Amino acid sequence: MKSDHKRIGDFIRKVNDRNTELNVTNLMGINIDKFFMPSVANTVGTDMSKYRIVKRGQFACNRMHVGRDKRLPVALSKEEDIIVSPAYDVFEIINHEVLNPDYLMMWFLREEFDRNAWFFTDADVRGGLRWDDFCNIRIPVPSISKQKEIFKDYEILLNRVDLNNSIIRALEETAQAIFRQWFVDFDFPNETGMPYKSNGGEVKYDDELGKELPINWRKGTLNEIADIIDGDRGKNYPSQEDLKESDFCLFLNAGNVSKTGFNFSETAFISKEKDASLRKGKLVRNDVVITSRGTVGNVAFYSDNIPFNDIRINSGMLILRGKENAIFIYSLLRNKEMKKVIENYLSGSAQPQLPIKDLIKIPIVIPPNELLVEFSKIGIKIQSQIDLLNIKNLKIEELKGILLSKMATVEG
């Protein structure tokens, strides 16, 4: 160990402020990716006075399962007072003029830190990281001005991601607003460019749907406007040993299709040979992917901008392959009303599922093809902007990783 590396324990102290007055109600957990998140624990009948208070600028960590997860869940609070489980440790930096909290949190985010923490758990048969061992982990502590300089560079990247994400949310809201206006409120542009229903557009009552529809619209199902394809489940289905950090074909995992579309922060690949042995589940551009097992209903769109040419879904996903109407299908499945309908068609008690046989039971409203084409022109433009911003965020994540890795070589 380098001589300029010093024990974390020399710079921190435990804090044990309990919620004895029950004044703090914001209960948080720690995500494995090291940020605070709303707790999902069932606290009915729990004595919340025993929970620990975390103040702004303090840290909390969960040392119980480091050996199992190979990560130490630890987070720095930037909020007003929160409470965490009494099983967590809360600690703070003794002197902020010697060690900067943001700099320390950057160090906790490094993969090398987690490997070091995991190494210390070898002495604990339960896979926990003892407090003394955590304190014995060593880190470089340059001058406070250098620490602040390092974090400033990192903060620029964080702010850029936040800005990109705010633009993405605005674009997604715009796309959904147009979808609702056209296909829910039926105020799509008429032949003169005016909102159809608001300007006296003719409608008729559909007995099956129990609502009015514009003339030339009809009730239908998704398999009428798209081919629905499941993933391969045969003997050649990739095992854990087949998955590599980099290779020929991206093999999607559950985390790659999130509530906001594709997420490529963690990826696994299969070889060209393994890819060729699979019969189905290979994406082509403009395919829509929906998760169909576990967390059901997350949707992603495989546009021309996605930076992977070969992608396969896993067995917990489905592909919807439309033609000119692909972006309509994507927008439909992201619509809040549609998501609620999907929940009513889930099967399976232990793990929610949406097999093809149930997906095609869901009734949808099918507009004339020319309207789908017009909507797709608008939707594709919006989606392209979203994709480009997501790609920028991927590049920024790479830069963040480089900054974190360089912390070990910082001098001064």
C-alpha cells in the first residue's frame, strides 16, 4: 500500500442519533448503486424511534451483505433529515478541512473500493464487513484543494447528466401528450389541420369498447398490427458461463429494459457462435421490446440510434415488430392507461407474467393507417432526440469511470 494512503477510520466517526421524538418520517434505504431511495420495508407495528437519523452531509452504509453482493451499499445524504434502518451505520467526517465528503463518496463509488471491501469480508463467515475492517481500508488523501478540484470535474459530468435527463423527460412528456391528444382524446388533425373531435368530427358508439370512436376507427388487438415474438427457451439458451463482458451479441438482462427505455449501464454479451445457435428473439431496427416476466410492462424502442447492431432478448421479454406503426406501438405501451390495463391481464402467482396468449387478449383502438404514418413521423423525430441524449449520457458515464479510476494516482 502506498505510504500516502491513510485509514478511512482516521477521518470519520460514528453517529448514533435515534429518532426518539419521531420527528423524522422520511424512511430511506440504500440502493446497491450507492444512493438513498425510498424504503420498501414493511414498517407496520415497527418502533420507529429506534431508527437512525441521517443529517445532510452524513453517510449511511449497510455492511451486512458485502460478501454476497461484492459491493458496500453506502450513500452520502444531500437532503434534510432522513431515517434509516437501525441495522445501518451512520457516520460523518470529523474535519471537512482535511477530507471532503464529496471526494470520499467518489472513492466509495470506485470498483476498486468494492473489491477491497469484499476482500475484508473473507474473515466473516456471514459475508458481512466488520466496522473495524471498514475503518482499516486505506485511501489517498491529497490536499483539500485538490479534493475539491477533483470533485468539481466530476460534478460537471453529474450536472450534464441531470440536464440531459430533464430534457429527456420533457421530450417523453411531449410524445405522450401528442399520443393522448390524437388517440385518447381523438383530437388528431382533421383534413384542415384542426383538432378532429373539438371541431365536430363525427364519432360513433362502439358497444364492445363501451365508448365513442371516430369514423373509420375500430377495436382490435396488438397482433393485428404487429408480429409478437418471444425469446428462445431451447437447449441452447445462454447459461451464465456463456455471458461475457464484451463479445458479438448483446444479450439483454432485466435491467436493460427499464421504465424509461433501454439502459445499457450494465451489459452482457454472447459469442457469434452462441448467437447463431438461437432460433428466435433477435432484434431488428424499430422493434419494440416489452418485459413480460417479473417487472412486467417496461418498454424500449430499438431505433437506428441504438449503438449495438446485434441484440437478443432474454426469455422474460417479448418483441413487437410493426412496420410504419412501430412508434405508435411503443407510445401505446408506454401510455399510463395501457399500463393499467396490462396489469389486469397478468398471470402467475409467484412471479407476474404476460405471455403472448394474454397480451393478444388486450383490446386496443386501431386508427386508420394514414394517421399512424403521420404520428410516426413526429414520434420518430422525438425519439431520435431522446436516443441521442441517452447516448451522450453513456459517454459521460464512461468519463465518470475514468475520473474515478484516476483517483488512485492523484498527487498533491
